[in-house]
Amino acid sequence: MNKNSRRNEKNAPTRGKGAKNPLKTLKRLLVYAFSRNKLATAFMVIFVLFSSVTKITATQFVAKIINELSMPVNGISPDMVGIVYPSIIAISAIYLIGSASDFAYNIIMMYIANGTLKKMRDEMFAKMQKLPLKYFDSRTHGDLMSLYTNDVDTMRQLLTQTIPQLISSALTLVAVFVYMVIYSVTLLLVVLAVLIAIIFITKFVAGKSAKYYLTHQIALGGLNGYVEEMTEGQKVIKVFCHEEKARERFKILNDELNESGRKAHKYAFILGPVNNNLGYIQYVLVALVGVMVIAFGGESALLSVYCSALGNGVVGMIIAFLMASRQFNMPVQQVSQQLSAIVMALAGAERIFQMVDTLPEDGGGEVTLTFGENESGKWAWKKPAADGGYEYIPLKGDIRFDDVVFGYTDEKVILNNISLYAKPGQKIAFVGSTGAGKTTITNLINRFYDINSGTITYDGLDIKSIKKDDLRKSLGVVLQDTHLFTGTVMENIRYGRLDATDEECINAAKLANADFFISHLPEGYETKIKGDGANLSQGQRQLLAISRAMVSECPVLILDEATSSIDTRTEKLIEKGMDKLMEGRTVFVIAHRLSTVRNSHAIMVLEHGEIIERGSHEQLLEQKGKYYQLYTGAFELD
Ligand SMILES: Nc1ncnc2c1ncn2[C@@H]1O[C@H](COP(=O)(O)OP(=O)(O)O)[C@@H](O)[C@H]1O
Ligand SMILES: [Mg+2]
């Protein structure tokens, strides 16, 4: 991992922390969501505007009705219905338009949000396929899953609820404010005083609740991670009878989750009632001051001119003002109640952006693998030459390590000064105790990880100069832990080479001796494999993995304990197939059973990341060293 991506990671908020740079993240999220949907965004803003304006306009008409009703001096008469009738129709129409606008902007926002989240998930997954293995080494699966679930979900809330609400609230605030300035500055001051109190209380409470929301999130992550681990480890739990222990631990985590959730919500729920009551107090104050304004005529001359110009009396004005004051508080309250959600969503968004921004695994060098382009008509490495043309180097499968030093982390070196070579067609074996570094060596050939120093060459080319995809295409690998995907047996074999025909897959399975058990499966090659091959035995899974390597036609094969779970009889049976598989290929084989490696051209004995012995089976036996001990059983592997 280079410096840049490391810097990136330091800046990312860990789960349970707020966003490091909330404003920047918000801006990026807004641009991300809305810049692709300019037209829809414009319509949404228009509808939000409509919705806010209609609310204000409605109060105007209420004021008008009140004035109309308070005008006739002869008491209530049937004519009055006729007088207020148009205003009632108008109010109904206005509210109808308002509700329609609410509906419209919500629909548009839903559409924008879903599109945005879909695009985000697409980008995240595409990025995940390009990340170096190091990225996954340093994270739990639960953490990565949370990006797709929790974080995307809080973002959905932000986009579909909070943001439209923020826009609508801001517009309503401005509109009501202007309206109040026109009507009565004195009353506006009363409203503002209460509003300031509301903001202070909100700030205090929201700060507390945001903190608990974030701890709530850590607790949730912890619980999810635990459930995931326990699901995967069910067998081990049962074997060691740890069910009770597992439950106790779960209970603790669950209690933490409950506690943090309770606190977070407690604070959030206090806000509503407190602010509501302040709102009522404000209502009373406005009414009181309003009456005083009328009684003492303290308000500006402008007001009376304005009121009479509109045909409104001062009483209607006060009623309208009361309604407006409630509308003034409402958006502030709504936004304040969403504060915690905003804090969480921005932290999640930042984590997602950080993942999307992590530098991808570099693609490797310029050398590519071609078929039939040069005169030999076979596979060849195509290397850009100095004169602008290309040089073709036949693909042979010659691999050399020269003084290779490697560690997964900067702190600990795993492989020390490894030098070795495998000529085309040779079979090289690695033996040694668990943790000696056998798998690590093979991880370096396909550039899962990059070496600290030294060189690894492939047909004389530094593997760093080869395009990674092509390098890996040329290597057939049976990994130590077999992984099967959901799909049919046939599809899983074809994973080795996507254009392999059914016949080629079946032939490969026959060579690997997998055909026998496959034909006994309920639906043969069409049997569905579930949950990483849970319906197969470990050995059967390995046979499939070997078949997979057999369909790939790679000049270099890496077999990491490929037959460790296969019984010796079956192993004998597939020996011929294996020999056929290895024929003419360079093979790196790691095996437990020394009987499977004795016919290798060279055997390397590894210990603590160093090659301590090397030679053919006979030579090593003669040396009477570690290999001799291993072979004669004087020293047990593992
Ligand atoms: N992804 C990893 N991150 C850090 N250390 C690792 C990783 N994989 C293996 N190691 C360490 O490297 C050493 C060699 O492991 P490995 O090559 O898998 O051994 P083996 O010879 O059994 O295949 C071990 O000490 C192991 O702890
Ligand atoms: Mg291993």
C-alpha cells in the first residue's frame, strides 16, 4: 500500500465517530446526488417552494376570513356564508396544491435517492473488486458489510427525509420571516426570542444525543460482527460446547446496544416535548403582546396602512401572525430533530467515500499476454520495445526468485532472502511446518502482495512489468482454502476458464476424479452448490478446485495443499490426472504428504521464512537433515 492510500485511511472516520469533515462530505454528497439529476432537482426545489409558499398564503386567507366575519355589525347573518365562501374555496385549493406539491417532491426525492444509492453501491462494489488484498486483511467482513447496509441506509434517510426537509424548512423560514417583518416587528422579536431559546436547548440536547447515537452505532456494529462470527463458527461452538458462553457474550453486547439506544433516543425524544411547550409559551406571548399592540397602538404606521390596504383588520393580522409563528418554529424543530441522523449519515457517507477513494491495486506493468500474434502462433508476452514496436517473448513458465524479502506488515519480515528458480516444466515442492511461509511464497508469484526487496522474474521479465490481469491469467492456482460460489457444479468448474465447453469441464472433472462423486449427486453437474459448498465434503470441494485448475490452460500451476483433505486412495486415483495436469507445466506444489512431492525436480524445505535445505528427494535424504526427519517421521509435520 502506498503512502497516499495510507493517508486516506487515517482520515476516514472509524465506526462510531462523527465525520472528520462534515461540510466537505455534505457538499460532496449533494453534488453526487443532485448533479446527475439536474432537471429532477429543479422540479423538486420548485415543488418544495410551492409547498412552503402555499402554507404562508393559507394564513393570509384565514386572516381574511376572520376579518370578513368580524366586520358586519348586525350579528351573524346568512349572508356571511356568502361572504366567506370564496375564501374557504381558496384555502381548500391552496392546501390541495400544497399537499400535491408535498407528494410530488417526495416522489422526486425518492427517485433521486434510489438512483444515487444504486450508483453508490455499484461504485463501491466495483471498487471492492479492485482493492489490494491488504485492504481486506486490515478489516473485518462485518465492517465491510456495514458499508453496504448501515451506512447506505442512513444515507437513504438523509436523502429522502432530511434533505428535502432542510430545503423546505429553509424556504418556509425565509418566507415566514419576510411575512412577519412586513406585519409586525414587535411580534417578530417575541418569536425570535423564543426561537433562540429553542435553538440553545436543541444544541445542548442534540450534542448529547449525537454522542449516544454514535456509541449506539458502535454497539450495533459489534453485535452484527458477533452474530456473523458466531454463525460462521457454529460447528466450532458446538464441538467445544460453548453455546452458553456465546450466549453470555451476546447478552452483554445486546445490553450495550439496548443501553446506548435507550440513551440516544431518550435525548432525542426529550427535544420534541420541550420544544413543543416552548412553542405554546410563544403562542401565548405573541397573543398577549399582539393585544397590547392593538390596545396601545404601538405598532408602526406602516402596519395600519398595510392592514387597511389588504382589507384586513388588526385582529385578523394577529391570528395570522399566530399561525405564522407556529410555522416559524416548526421547521426549526424538524431540523433539530434530524440532527443526530445528519451526524450519523455524514459519518457513514465519509466512510463510503473513503472506501471509494482508496487507491486501487495497481494494474501492473505494460507487458501483456497475447495469443497467436507473433510468428510462433502461441502464447507470448508482448513487451513494448524502445523503438515504439513490440518484442514478443514466448510464454514458457520460467520463474525465478532473487533475494526476495517480504513481510505482510512493515513491522515483521516473513520471508528472508529467498532465491530459487523453476525452469519450464519443472516441479518444485515446498515443505515445512505450518507458518513457515509456503503459502506466502505463492502469494508473491501472482502478486497478491508486493515484495519489499529483491526480484521475481517470469520468463526473464520482472513480474512488476507484467500487467497483473495477464500475469494471473497465466497462473493456475488451487488455493489452500477452497472457495466455491453459489451456482451449479459445472459453473464452478468453468470458473477456471469462462469459455471452456461443457465437455472440457467434464473431462477436467474426470481427470481430477471428481466425475465419480459428481455423477452421484442428485442432479449431476447441474447440482446447485450452496453456502460455499456446505453440501459437499471438504475433499469433494478440493476435487472441484483441482478440476477448476485443470480447465484453465496455464503454463504455471500453483497447488497449495490441493490434496490435503483427499484420502490416500482417492489421491492415488487422481495421481494420473495430476501427472497429466502437471505435464509440460511449471508446477509449485505445497504438500503435507511427502509421498506426493518425492518425484519433484527440487524440494525446498522452509523454516521461519528461510529455505534451509534444497535438492531432490534422494539428495535430501542423503543429507539426513530436516527433510530426512520429516520423511522418516522422526519429526511430525504440524
Ligand atoms: N494476511 C496475512 N497478514 C499477516 N500475516 C500473515 C498473513 N498471512 C500469513 N501471515 C503470516 O505469515 C507467516 C507464514 O504464513 P503462511 O505462508 O501462510 O504459512 P504456511 O507455510 O503454513 O503456508 C505466518 O507466520 C502467518 O502468521
Ligand atoms: Mg499454507
